[in-house]
Amino acid sequence: MSDVLAATLVAPGELELRSYPYPQRIEPGSVLLRMLASGICGTDKHTFRGETEQYAGTDHARTTPFPIIQGHENVGVVADVGAGGALASDGTPLRAGDRVVPAPNWPCGACASCLRGFPYYLCRRLENYGNSLTSERAPHLFGGWAEYLYLFPGTPIFRVPDELPLEVAVLTELFAVTHSLETVARLPRPAGFSPGDTVAVLGVGPVGIVHAAKAALMGAGRVIAVDRHSFRLDLAAELGATDCIVAGDDGAETAAPIRELSGCGADVVDDASGLPATVLRSVESLRDGGTLIEVGAFVDLGPVAFNPAVLCGRNLTLLGVGGEDARAYPGTLALLARHHERVPFAHLVTHRFPLTEAAEAMRVALEARAAMKVVVEPAPNRIRKE
């Protein structure tokens, strides 16, 4: 095999199966993965629809550089490493055949944020696999919807525990976003989160439902899931939600039932809907002194009017989450390995498609009523003989 197949987004709404040359040279410190599975993320859906403005309001705001190979929720097997080898995140050498999860971001390691040890999504020269690296740039293979994925030196790479099934390992990046709950748990009262508290999650698509599951595992006394689709709510209940609320189309009746169930409002509200207006419903759903986690507004879909006096008058805490944190991966993989036989994480993967059907996979992923996590997998008969 002298070529590599990849599903390439050439423009919004236009996915094509293209061939790229198999990398003949792996630069020192780089790693080539043979892809096993790659999840379709909410960001992928936004990009497919043409909603491409990311990191809005920052000095590194940007739009998608088409054409790209999408896919940043990745699991693969090490196929080759550059001269001198490469290290996993635990400092041990990576070997051919190692099953790994790469972090989706490649930090520069030299900007002010990197040098201060900030989470890597604050890097001022951050690149994102499946997102910011165009496939026009050699060696082209910078997204997971391909038979092989090329990782630059310095990309955090984590070994997958042997006992973790592929359909759970592919959820690692998604679950790593729930470091937000651990951050909130470190906040002092009246903010923060403690065992026995009430957590409400507005929007239990993939990113919201893993927050509901994580809150339950962290000891929340009540986990309230809110969504327009009963299919999603049923899955949320399987993963630990204690109460499920079907939201109206406009979300107007969201706050009242949350406040009724919790007594005076939720201690923590996780807004994962991806809709700007939901932040207002989230604030209304909080108790005084509570904490709002905003995790669904990574893509700029426009502003909403909000009175900042509400934050002060009600002593609220607002936490914006820019994505997963590479430092959360070891704990995330350990958590998934520890609980996957008891908690049906694998049920989140509702659809699996071969690479050749990536366009159909995206169509299904956009159907919120019927799909949760949709996964793209390479065609099994195209594996290169190493």
C-alpha cells in the first residue's frame, strides 16, 4: 500500500474520500499511528455546517483552514516512530504495537502560557489535530478520519489500559473535558461542588452526558439531566442521572423544575447545550452562590444579553472551559478502566461506520434524536503490512 485513505472535508458540507502518500520519513520525535477509531465531536459538526469561528474574543481566534482531515477523539496503534524514538506521557518509550490515545492538541511549549504551566488549550500557538492543520500541508495526515495519523514531536500520548474496550477508549478525550468538575470541586464555599450536591446538566449530548456520568461518580446527591430528546435522557439515566427533564423547544421552562427538584437551585449547572441562550437558563437554575460551568460554547454562535449585576448580586461563579486538559488523561483512562464493567459507558457509542462511509457517519451524527457518539473506523482490509 503506497497511499493512505482519508475522509477530507474540502469545504463545509463536502466530505470526500481522498488518497495521500504514506509518510516515507517520520521526523525525530514524531509518531505515526494506525487508526482504530475516531469519534465525531460537536466541533466536527459545527465545522461541517460552516460554523468555523473558534476561540472567539482571544488573540488567537481563527477559522478552519480547508481542506482538513477531521477527527480528534482518537485511538490508534503505534505503527512507526521517528529516529531517536518517542516517549509516552509517562516517560517510557513508545513501541510499535502500543495502543494509545493521543491528545488532540499540539502545544508550542515556548509561549508565555506554556512556560507558566497553564493548560495547553491556552497555548498561543496551539495546533489541533482534525481541526486547525490543513491536509494540504505535508505529510497531510493530521486527523483521525484516516487510516494513519501523523503526530508531531511534543504531542501528549497516553497508553490505553489493556482491559479497556475500544468503544470505551474512544471516549477518553470526551471524558477528559470533565476535568471542569474537578476544578469546581476545589473551589471554596459557597461555590464549588461537594459529595451530596445537586448538579444539573443542560444538554446531554456527548459532552453533557459525560459530565452527568462524572458528577454521579464524584458523589453528587442528585444529577438532573435536561434535554429536548428523550433518547438522550434515557442514556443519561443509565449513566447516573437521577432526574430527567424534557425541555421545551425554547427552553423557557427549564429553570423552574430544576429549582423545584433541588429546593433552591442547583449547586452546579453545566451548560453543554452549545446554544448561546441556554446560559441564561443556566443562571436561573442555580442557587445563590452556585457555580456555572460553560462548556458548550467553543464555537462562536453569537452573543446574548446578560446583566453582570446578577453575578455580583447572587454571588455566582462562572467557569469557562476551553476543552480537555492533557493533565487529565491518566486519571481519565484509570477512571474508565475502573468503572467500565459497572457503568455502561460503551452505550454512548450508538453508531460505528467504516472510513469509506464517513459522510454517512456525519449525516447520522447530526441527527440528535437518534445518535449519541458516532465513531469512524478504518476499513479492516486496508491495514498496511509493517
